[in-house]
Amino acid sequence: MKQRTIKRAVEAIGIGLHKGVAVKLRLEPMAENSGIVFYRSDKGVSIPLSPDYVVDTKMATVIGKEGVVISTIEHLMSAVYAFGIDNLRIIVDNDEVPIMDGSAVSFVMMIEEAGIKELEAPKKFIKITKEVEIRDGEKYVKLKPDEKISFDFEINFDHPVIGNQKYKFNFSTKNYIEEIARARTFGFLKEVQYLRSIGLALGGSLENAIVLDDKKILNDSLRFEDEFVRHKILDAIGDMSLIGANFIGCYEAKASGHHLNHLLTKKLAQEKAFEIVTFEQKGEKAVAKAFS
């Protein structure tokens, strides 16, 4: 299996979730072994995709360098990861990736429009070799060795619409598009009101998030009955992209979020609980099939 980029550049314009201003997003092909690099065109600063450049995880995954930040990268990176793209330049002209409709489906459409290009160098995978876990009370997130790629998530909210939800996602690009990509981010009305009072969530609306009051959703309908836990998996896929390559193993979480995901990516590196593999080796067919 070979490294991937996109065939041609594509652009889109959307609203930033927190500032509520228009953001231009451009995806450009990169050569093999370039990795994924974000670029703030209004500041002239490049930020490599790496746990070392994560500067905030409270409301979203935020990367930064030299005082320049790019927020809410997880939905875009979820789609990039799902297509197995290894080399890409991501350009924005403000400090947020546009929220689009609150899911990853717009980014899937951009990548499909651009097309996938295989390069000459072999694709590198991070194969999990021993279990790594981050725990915070009853919340936890872990990576475990496995021959396949999966995401197993459980959430439990004291809300009549959400409650306890579990979902195990057996990864493939096709499954991602069908099961995960359309799941939207969600928030509670009282939280939105507070965030707006401190100058955040100014771009949030029923058009780009599921909003709940104390008893119901304020949107017309859900896209999936368990859309909430599916979106948590969407986020997790995006957050795990920061380890620098597609991993082979099982991600498992309960009530986790961006912060625990970030700590997990750092602990994975610290404990060297993985090996880098390329598939001129046994197992290529099963893994390559997931990205077909």
C-alpha cells in the first residue's frame, strides 16, 4: 500500500464556530513523506500536525505555533484520516477550520471532489503493540493491539434524548462515509448561552449543531438515533490523526473527549507502545481493503 495525497487542490468557504466569521479553507496536494501541515495564510505560519503543537483541548482540538492558532481541526482531520491521506497542506485564512454543518460530510465531499492520488513511497502505519490507557475517574480512553482498526465508544448523559449510547465502529472508508461522517456535533442550550456571553460559539446555530434544552432537541430531527455517540467517534478519529499516521489497533473510550484523547496520543509516544510498519508485509490485504 502506498502513501496518499489528493489529485488537485480544492477550496470551500464556511463559518467559524466560535468567532462566527467567514473562513476560506483550501486543501493542496503534497509530495510523499511531507506529512500533513496546516498553514495560516493571513499570518504566514505553518503548523505541523503533531501532539507537540496542541495548545488547547477545552472546546475543540486546537493547534498552535508562535502565538498563531488553528482551532476545531478534528472534523476535517477525521475525514482526512478516513481516506488514508498521508500528505496534505491545509490552508485557512483565520484561526478556525469552518464548522460547515457540524459533521465531517462536507470535508468528505471536498476530498472526493479532489480525488485520491497514490504516491511511490510505501504507506506507514502505527501498529499498536501494547495497551495504553488514560483514565479520569470513570472516564477513560485506551488503545489496544489488534489486527484490524476499530473505535468502540460509550457515552452516558443524564438527558432523555441521549442517555446511555454505545457504538463499535469497524473502520473502513466506506463504513466511515455511511456510519460516521454525517454525525453532527452537539451542545446544550444553557452552555451555548454561556459561551456566547464570553464571546464564543458566535457561529453556532441549528444549521451546524444539534442543540438540546433540558428535555428535547431543538432541531427538526436526528440523522441517526444514536448520532451523539457516532459524533464522539468522529471526533476521536480526528484526534487520533495527530499521532501522524493511520493506526492499526482498537481505540476504546468511555465518556472521553478531546483532552483525554490528546493525553493518549502523548502517552502512546512516551511509552513507545507501537511499531511503524509498511505493508509489503503480511496483513496488507486486510488493512488495504479498509481504505479501498
